[in-house]
Amino acid sequence: MTYELDKSQYDGSVFVWSDPCLEDTDGDGLDDLLDNNPIDSTVHEFLIYESEKNDIDLKTCGELNRPEDFQYADKSKGDLEDMSWINWADFLLKNENDYETSWKLLVWLLSSGDMVEVSLDMVNHFMVGTGEDYHNNTLTKEVENHINTHKYVDAVIEIFENLIKSNNGKIFPIKYNRGSRNDCFMVNEMKDKEVYEPIYNDYFSGLGICVDSLYGNKIEVTSFKFDGKNYEYTLHFTMYDIYGLGSDDLTDNAAKFLPQFGFLDGFRSWYILQHYNKYQGNYQPYISYMEFDKTFEGTI
């Protein structure tokens, strides 16, 4: 018997979610206990891992609770002058165009190849001041192909495949539940095996200035097939970062023998554009997203 159910089906005031007589109501090959939407065959995915603080939290926490690198127009001239590295000379005969030029020179110097265009584009997106999410195919490819991303993905795959093989193809234990995060399979396995999200601190490729370290990431299974012996699956990785500066970014440095980043005029210019209340939020930080799929197959 074929079931054709969709979200519009209701039994009085009761929402029809799945057929309790079937393991796979919509026939998409994914068990209802895993399927994010068991009555819609076009939705074939479920979450297996997510950072404790995620992007939804970040976007809904309110301005007062935002991390400093996601805040803007929050400091007076006096507040800025009291900071390390920033002083009265940073405001002498300077305007927004001067700050933008200085900042763009910085990202140009710290980028190479196709990432030069990306780094300048990210500054332009910041200067538009909408705070809208940012996506760039070149940036995504650079992140996807980075050696630290490969190490992260390989470690996740090893954990996932060990579960498949030890559990005879049953992957129910791996579904993520935020309400019981500390009991989730991937959270515990990644902690035990010291699998940490990748860092991109190579300072002259462009990734260091554009991303550096991530704010968070999540991993979803978007396809899983198992015939009793052979399996094939696709994992969708979503990585994201805040493109903005906090005061610690000015006092940080690339190495102990080098000066702090606040020594560079471009970093001070970026911070002033973002945080000076004179500009009334005309220049806003935003979240950049890098998403990619990885498909694997094997035999038990």
C-alpha cells in the first residue's frame, strides 16, 4: 500500500506526523525515528552533531547578549581611545573612506590567489551594513579543501562508520537531540577522541583574515542506504563564523615574537568602523557560512 501524506493533512486538530504501522511512512528510505519530516519524501535528513552554542542562538540573543565581535555601534570616541592600541591619532583627519581603504589594504596583503577577491568582497559586504548572512563559493571551496577540514571530516567519518559496522547498519543512536546534548553519541565520541572543529590560522592565504576560527558547525545525514551488507551515505557539513572584531583581536598576535594585531592600522580601522557609535550601525558584522557534502560507501 502506498501512503501519500503531507503537512496539510490533519485529523481534526491533531497533526498527522507519521503512520505508526510503518517504519518509513513517506517511503524515502529513512526510518521515521530519524527522518526530520517522516511524511515528506523530499526531506531526507537528520542532525547528528551541532555546536553547543549555535547560529540560531547567536541571531536571537539580543544586542546586549551578543559576543563582542558581533556587536556594533557600542562605543564612544572616549571608550575607543581608552583601549589598547587605539588613541586620538586614529581619529585625526580620518573618515570612513580612510578606514575602509586601510582595512582593504590589510586584507589584500593577507590574502592570495582567488581569496584576494573574497577578502575584499567580505569587507564590501560589511560596509553595506545590512548584517545579512554571507555565502561565497570560493570561500567554501577553500574551507572544504583545507587540510584542517580534511582532518575534521576524516575523524567524523571514522566515528560514523564504526557505529555502522558495530551496530549492523542501525544508526538510531547517532541522532542529535539538543535537549539531551551531553548524552548524544557524536558529542561524546568527538569529545573522547578529541575531535575539535578546524582552525584556519594560515595568515597569508586569506582564510586567516576571512575566517580564522569557527563560531560553530553542524553535521547532518542527508542520505543513508543500507542493504544488509553495503552502505552509502552523505553528510552535509555547515560551518559558520562571525565576521567581526572583538577587543581581544587587537591584542592577539600571530606569534609571540610578532607585535599584536592592533599594531596594524587596518585592524584598528576595522574595529573603529564596527564599534564607533558615531556611525550608528552603518557598518555591521555578519555570519559567514561554508557548506559542503561528503559521500562515502562501504561494506560491513
